[in-house]
Amino acid sequence: MGETELGGKAKVSAQKNIAIARDYAHKLSQAKDLLEVVPIQAEFMQSQLASFGEQLKVLAKLIPRPAAEVLNAPIRKVD
């Protein structure tokens, strides 16, 4: 089964998000008290927002192409 460019980028993004969440869970499990949890949570939120921003940039570049292909496709007559 072929993979589209958009599907490939989505897969890479999902893998990055999983890695970020795994790292967060590991760090959180090492925290001894609430004072250690707060900076871990802040770091996680910053990394999630940065990752989301990167994903939006990639998707914004890729999505117009398939949309343009659909809009510019010749209209077929239905028999």
C-alpha cells in the first residue's frame, strides 16, 4: 500500500509526539514532589506547543496541493 506525502508527514509527527510524551512520563515518574513536577509539566507544554507549531507549518504547505488537484481536475460527465 502506497504512502502519500501527507500520510508520511503525519506518521513522523505522531512518532515525535509519542517520543515527547514518553520522555514526559519518564521525567514525571522520577519527580519526588510537586515542586519537581511543575517545571517538568512546563517543559512538556512548551515542547508540545513547539511540536504543534512545526506540524502546522508542514501541513499548511502540503494541504493546498491535494486541494488544488481536486479543484483543477476535469469534470467528468456521468452517464
